[in-house]
Amino acid sequence: MNAEALVEVVLPGKVEPEGLQIRHGAVPTAGPGQVVIRMEATGVSFAEQQMRRGRYYDQPAFPFVPGYDLVGTVLATGEGVDPGLAGTRVAALVKVGGWASHVLVDAADVVPVPDGIGAAEAETLVVNGITAWQMLHRKARVRAGHTVVVHGANGGVGSVLVQLARAAGARVIGTASARHHDALRERGVVPVDYRGDDVAARIRALAPRGVDAVFDHVGGRGIVDSWRLLAPGGTLVSYGSAATRDAEGSKQWPVLKLLFRVWLWNALPNRRSACFFNVWAGRALARNRFRSRLRADLTQVFAAFQRGEVSAQIAARLPLTRAADALRLAESGTVAGKVVLNP
């Protein structure tokens, strides 16, 4: 292990992507119950775009190493961990810390990656796959014959969500800019240009009786349109506030406003429901339950990939030391799928 050195990307404060710093150090040592993962792929999520602006609602204090998830091989195991884990390819959801050549993780938080799935492919499916699977099957309980709306259908979560929804037998209406429409049609999605006039009216024309679920990562004022699209018995799943990414002021306020709106809608006798999805919900109160659910759901996503129901959309691959370029590319809105960082 001494021959290896740690390389990590540090977010020093509210900076442009070029302000990211590269730091070198010693490879961490696995403590009791921990493993050291030699990173093979990590990625740029929407969370990092918010974090560099200081806009992610529970990010740590600066400076820190970003990186929401990673895939790699277990290099070393700590006391109390099965030594047989060493050499195994695993995935981990970490929220921060993934943009590093070596990452220390609790052994209970790693999920084995099946043979035959490459590191970069698996990486596109970790946070995006878990989020999509849990929203679709645990929150909205979408099944065959349902009609659903996916906003940002070409994005990281959206692209996995539309494929899982199609695999479940649902009709999918997806919003995206016009350049992504052909790719969406190939997936069996009915595309709607979100940049045009009155998006909600055009969706209503496609589903006059309302829809069974709307998945909305945008938040802001448009969330009210999403709610109004629901048919009786329908579910709105809100999972972000992308509309406020570049806003100033409190980073908590947009989320609190969303939570209040969700609470209010659920209190009304209208036969519809709403929820705000947070992939980390329940972790603090019931960690073992959280871990087993995450492991089960990510395993389902990997199985869907192996069956060909979900593809891994890799927008670009860049070395870890070019994290600034990767972040800039992900923020440009010109790519479909996930920007992946390799060591």
C-alpha cells in the first residue's frame, strides 16, 4: 500500500470550477469496520454544482472533498471486516469525499458490483439509479398502464427514471430541450420541449385526464404546474430545487418552501399526494434499515442494467485532475447522461 499515494480534489469555498484544488497525501488506513476503496470511477452530480455555490442544503463547511458516489476496488479492510472483501469491485454512496483516488468507507455501506458491469457504467447508476428506483417504486409505486411525467428526461436521474418507468410498463412523457427529443423517442418517451410556451398545457393535451405521477427536480414556481397535472390518486415526487441553483440568499429556504407546500397539499382533501424525496432520508434514525434498502435497490438497478432495461449514459470521461473541466461540462447543459471522472 505504501507505493500508492492519495490524490483528491478539494472545494475550498464558493469558487468557479477553475478554483478547485488538487491535493496529494498518504493513502488512508482502514479503521475498525472500514474499507479503503481504490476509486475507478466517480462522477459529477447536480449536488456538486450546488455545493460550489454554497447552495446544497446540508453540505459540510468549506474546504472539503466533493464527490457524491464512487465505484472502485476494495484495497484494504479494517478490523472486523471480512478480509475476503479485498479485491472486490464495489459501489458506495457517500455524499462527499468521492473525488479522490482512495476513499475510506464503512464496510456496511458498500454494495457489490456484479461481474460484467464496467466501473464507469456502474458509476452512472449509483446515485442516479438509487434515486430513480426509490422514487418510482417506493414513493410513486408506478406500474403497468400508468402515465408519468419526468422533467429533465435527458438528465442523470431523468434518463434512468424514464427507462425504469418504461420497463415497468408505464407511458412516459418527458420534458427536455429539442436536441434530446430523438433520443427520447428511441426510448419510447413522448418528448415535450420545456423551453416552449406553456409546457403544462402541452402535457395536459397529451394526458387530458391527468397523470399518475410527476417527477420534478426543478422546484420553484413550476412545482404548482406539476401538482395540477395529477389525476385523482396521482403522486407528485419533488426531488430538488434546480430552479434556485444560481439564486442568492438562504440555501435552506427553497427546500423549506417546497416541504411546506408538500405538507399543505397532503393536508387538503384532494385524493392526490406529494412528497419531497431525499435519498438520505431515514439514515440517521434507522441506519441498518437504510443500508439494507439501499443495497436491495441498487442491486435491482444493476440487474435491470444486465437485462438491458437500463443503459449507462456516459456523457464524457475525464481524469480526476481535470475535475474543473468535468464540472464546467456538466453545468453547460449540453450533455446527456453523466460526466465520469477516472483516476
